[in-house]
Amino acid sequence: MKINENYRSLRDSYLFSDIAHKVAAFSESHPDRRIYKMGIGDVTLPLAPAVVAAMEEAVREQGERATFRGYGPEQGYPFLRESIREYYRSFGAAVDADEIFVSDGAKSDLGNILDLFDPDNTVLIPDPVYPVYVDTNKMAGRKIIYCAATRENAFLPMPDTSVKADIIYICSPDNPTGAAYSIERLRAWVDYARERGAVILYDAAYESFVSEKGLARSVYEVEGAKECAIEFCSFSKTAGFTGTRCGYTVVPFALKRCGMSLHAMWLRRQTTKFNGVAYAVQRGAAAALSEEGLRQIRANLSVYRNNAKIICDALDTLGIWYTGGRNSPYVWLQCPGFTNSFAFFDYLLEKTGVVGTPGGGFGRNGEGYFRLTSFADETTVRGAMAAFSAAFG
Amino acid sequence: MKINENYRSLRDSYLFSDIAHKVAAFSESHPDRRIYKMGIGDVTLPLAPAVVAAMEEAVREQGERATFRGYGPEQGYPFLRESIREYYRSFGAAVDADEIFVSDGAKSDLGNILDLFDPDNTVLIPDPVYPVYVDTNKMAGRKIIYCAATRENAFLPMPDTSVKADIIYICSPDNPTGAAYSIERLRAWVDYARERGAVILYDAAYESFVSEKGLARSVYEVEGAKECAIEFCSFSKTAGFTGTRCGYTVVPFALKRCGMSLHAMWLRRQTTKFNGVAYAVQRGAAAALSEEGLRQIRANLSVYRNNAKIICDALDTLGIWYTGGRNSPYVWLQCPGFTNSFAFFDYLLEKTGVVGTPGGGFGRNGEGYFRLTSFADETTVRGAMAAFSAAFG
């Protein structure tokens, strides 16, 4: 019996659980101190009333013989896939309902999609980056190369034609930096991928935060993207589904490699290793995309947007450099007075009670930077930024 | 860019979708004929009232700011893991709550667990078998060998010490045959696995149908199993969760290979590639294991058990050989007058309207046999067996 030896190359613990332990320890030793949690990218506002009503109704249906549903289609119910197609259409991206696969979240699909690719591929990952892209590829023993996201390129790296990559990760608006590609800039990546026969794994989990015109909500706003890109998205941030679990992945019919349809391969993977998402959850997700649901979830999104503005305004006043915040729930700032982001984390927690995420946890180029999230209530964010301003003003 | 070439070795379509197409075509061309669906292993009774109430309550909690929950633990909430531990304890298996991982279903985990093993392992799979075991290993390019389940061994193959296997699949009560191992017989497999350093992947999805004393509900009823076996189970058949999606996998602390803890590896896999199960679903699952919930789901199970008895009684009267049915929702019968199970499927559908699953779809040794499921209402089963008896009496 041989285990997967690649697991030995993984670090034992995970960035966010380390942070949770640090915060718990601080909290225990300072029971009187106020803690402002702006570290984890987890929503704080409840599910929209339209979502709750739809889920309650669906649960009741599941309790009645006449309306009970057993196994659903592995790729999701048509009612939800069609709602997602219309949602795409609302911002100008054309996706066929049958190209959409409903899942329990983008994280699952981002890991599982790698089943379709040989371990012998070179993977291009931005640095800094969401650690899951790196770890899932290490688990399969793939060669990973990095493209530097830095202050100089506004944390939006562009393709280097001398680099040979087969699988390319792009997250826009980005986690952790909040930087967002314009459709124009994204076009360069699509052209690079098509020329090389590479596949882009495009993480659009934060698309609903895009408010500026010309920035991409979907990679499919770029012509030709359907021949080279798979898109991952989620209701987690859009509709507060982090505890309710529903996402979707678009694998276009036009995406073929080595004579195989990646759509057909993913369908085969999902029908073999997945049994679909709970009916009640799919009803809730569809309700989030109804007219009433969209109005309600947009009200929640503007709370987070307003929080991000409070953070940005404070940093502007302090003259601290940052990116993100305008089209993203994340603000990515240069650590004031620190080059080590972990040391800054400790200092900030101790001095102000503000919890963020050290940029170094996302890669070498994240060192010296720090992520704050706007997923909190306004009082918390105002309190946090007042304490922050007092400490660094 | 290289795709995973192993996907080319997979058949394009899937047994149950083929059958669904055949039934749909028959239904369309014979709109007046009654069809008795006893093919798919999908429950038909609604969720228990205690489950519905718990899920509704949880959905309402998710709609209120004060009780909203975002990301939960990837391995499941303690309240559910502890309920599952108590459920195990109720039939005499000792499992630690931290050894239990909650997931969206056994099918997902049975596929995903293979991440932990090198492609270069020999996999021993019974024939006939649930096709997912075979396909998931083909996707990874593993060498598969089969152990014959036949009428001679009552479809319960025993280990052959001359066979060198690293990963061993056992499903008990079995899908498709309904045959169930006694604790005594299972001991031989545990001893074989421990001696060889192999790992048993034990699928206990149908354990709640076991009613005879001495038959295993869990592999952990066998001493030493914690050193060699991972167990997969699900609320799908136990509590009618096929459309609600919740399962659990036990990876014991004592299970180590090549100096690595498989528990630690699975925890790393799940925290990296999974984000847990919907809070409301976990509340529903825990309610199914409450005193009231257990009473209600057992009432549903006895409906299915009674249906299985109706099938068995009819076959007894006809003098047709079968196994299963007594500790399983599946009855596995020898096709009367046919050696080709697909031809029997067509004949049976045409002649009686009864839909089952041809044994040949589960492997070479399934040829000549046929699976009927008891997941239907009593009227359907009585009607089906009357038509069946008329045709073969």
C-alpha cells in the first residue's frame, strides 16, 4: 500500500486556523479587550428573506409524500441552472444552462477540477494567492510556477509570453488583494492561454462586488474565453451562503484539449463522484437570483461595500497605500512601519484588537502587506478603523 | 496541456441513465401501460417530521442576524458528530466523534478518499459491484482486480491469501446483491488487510437495513478494524436524505500507512478541498438521530422492509433463487429463463412494466441476475410482483 507521497510536502496547518488559535489565545488572556474580527472572508449578514422563505417551502415539500424529491441531477436542477444563465445574461455574458454545473461551493470544484488534468502539467499561480490553489496542486504533485503580483503592477500581473504554463489561475476580484482585472487586461490572458493551448481556471467568487464599468464580472465577457477558460463562482459572498453551501462552475462546450471535451470529462467526474446539492439549498439559491432576492442581496452587498469605503477612507487619511476595497470586500494595505506581516498581525492585535490576515500567509509577495475584510457590521468596522487610526495616525 | 488520459478508458454513459432513457422511451411509446419503478436505489418516502422541523428551524436561524452561521467546521459541527458517535454506540461500535467526518454523501467521499493513495496500488473490488468503485479508480489509473461474488459463495466472497491487494472495497449489506457479511466473516477480511498492510474501504450505506443478529452494522464491530478500515455511511437510505445530501466517513486515528496518519491526511484533504455541509442539513441529520427522529425513520425503514418481504415471498412461491431482501432494500434474483440480464430487463419491461436493474450492469458475475429495490410504495410493489408472478408463474 502506497500513500500519496505528495501529502508530505504540505504544511500541517492552515493559515486561518493558525490565526483563529492566536485570536482565541489573545481573547483568553485579555478578556476585557474588544476584538474586531476582520480576518476571515466570511459573511456576517443573515440570509435574505426571499432565500429563507424558499428554503422553508422546499423543506416542507421534502416532508410531504406528493412533493418529495430524492436524487436530483448531479449537475443541478434546471430551475437553478436557468436562473444562473439569466444572471450571467444580466451583465452581458452568454452561458448555456447546460454549461453550468451546480455544486456545494467553489472550493470543492476548484479542488476537484484538477481530476481532469495530468499531474505532468505546469501550473501558473499568482503570488500572493488563495492558498487552496497551491495546496490542491501540491497534492497532485504538479509543478507550480508563480507570477509576481506586486505594488508595481497594482497586484494585477500580466502574461509573460516566455513563460510556459498549462494551467493558469486567475481570481478577479482577487482574494487576497481585492485587485480586479478590466475586460481589456483579461483579454491578454485569454489570448496567451489560447495561443499556448493552456486552460485558465477563473475564480469569480467575488464578481458581485464589481461596481466599476469596464471591470470583468466574468471571464466570458472576453471573446474567445469559452475556448480556454473554466469559471468558478459561488453564492457564498453574493448571497451569504458560506454556511448554506452552493456554488457553480461553467465548463464551456467549446473547451477541448487533446481531442477531449472538458465539459464531457467534468460531467463524467461529477456524475461519478458527486450526487448534487440539497434540493432546499438549490431552491434558496434560485430565490437569491429572483427579482426580490437580488434586491435583498444587493442591500447586503452595499453594507459590505460601505464598510470597505470606511476602511479605504481611513487609510487615505493616514496616507497608507492599499489596493482593493472598491470592487471587492478585501482591502490590501501596505503594513505601516512593518516589513513582516506576521509581526504586524501580532502588533495590530495587541495594540488595537483588530484582526486581519498577514499578507505573508498568501505567498512571498504578500509579505509586507495585510488583508482586511469588510465582512463585519458597520459598528465593528468604524471601531476598528478608529483604533487603527489612533495607533498609526 | 495534458489531460488525464485515464478518462478515455471510461465508458461514456452510466448504467442508470441508460435505463432511464429506455424507460422514458417505453413510456412514450406505451402511454397506457403501468410502469413499476423498482430500478434505482432511491428512497420514495418523505423526510421525517422531526427532520423537517429541525431544518425549518435552522433555516429561520440563518435568516436572523443573531443566530446566523457562516462557514462551519469542514469536518462537521460537533453536535452532529456527537450524535453519530452515539448512533454507533447504540449498536456496539466505538467511534470517537473526532474520527467522524460529515460530508455531502458517501458517493463524494468514496471518490475523494482516493486522493490519499498513490495511483500505483492494486485495488480489489467484488464483481458484481456498485460501478462507482471501479470508475473512480479507473480515473486514477489504478490496477483493478476482482474477487468473484457468485451464487456458490452466496455473493459474499472471502479473502484469498494468494491475492495481493492494497485497497479493498467491501459493501455490506451489498449493493447490488443485498448480501450481508456476518461479523465473523468480516473478521477474515480484517485479518487479511492487517496482515498485508492493505486498507479496507467499507461502504456501510445500507447498515440500517440489517435486522439479523450477528450481521455487521459497522466494520468496527470487528476487533482490529480501526487499524485497517475506513467506513463510509450516509443518511440517504437511513433517513431518506438522497435529495438532502448528508453522509459521514470514519477515518480512525489508529489507521497509519507509510508512517502517515490517514486521519491527518483526510483532514488535510477536506479542509483544503471542502467547506462542510449546509448548517440546516446538519441540523436535519442530527434530528434524524434523536429519539423521536429514530422512531420516525425506523417506521419508514419498515415500509421498505415489508416491501422487500413482498418481493421475496413472490420469488419463494415462484421458486426463483435470490439473495438479499432480508437485511437490505435490494433483492438479487436469478433471471428466470434468461442468461442475459439486459435481455431480461427488456422482456420484463415489455411484458410486465416492471423496471429493475440488469445484473450485467454491475459486472461480469452479475450477468444472469437482476436487482429489484424495495424503495417504492406498497401498492407499486404488490402490483409489480402480481405482474411478475403472472408472467413467470
